[in-house]
Amino acid sequence: MRDTYELQVDIRAIRKALLIGLECFGEVERVIDRHAMLTAHSSTKPDELLNPLHPTGAPDTIGVFANALRLLENMEPEVAQ
């Protein structure tokens, strides 16, 4: 079985990757919202090829990130006091 230190290192790496993913997800949402606003309020419509696409196409993506972070909290070993 893996020791506690290795597990903590792995959990930190997973958490870091999840946070990077959340930040990227937020940026995609920002770009999609900005494009929609410009399209709605512009007299010239942008080329359809420039339409940003949602990477997952799923409405529950943020919930998947939250669930993964919650699971990491449950996996993290208790610190001895």
C-alpha cells in the first residue's frame, strides 16, 4: 500500500490539475458569453467558423469539477496532531 506522503503528493497534483481545468472552463465560458453579446448587438454577424464551441457541451461540467474536488477532500489522509 502507498504511504501517506505519496498519497498527499498525488492529491495535491490532482487538485492543481482540477483548478487549472476550472480556470480554463471559466475562460471558455467568458469567451462564449462575449461572443454571444457581440453577435447579439452587432450589425455585422461574425463568420460561423469563429463561433467558440463549448468543450464539453454539457450543462453539468462545473458540478463534475466540484464533485472531483469533494472526493479529493474525502481521500486526503488526516493529519496527525
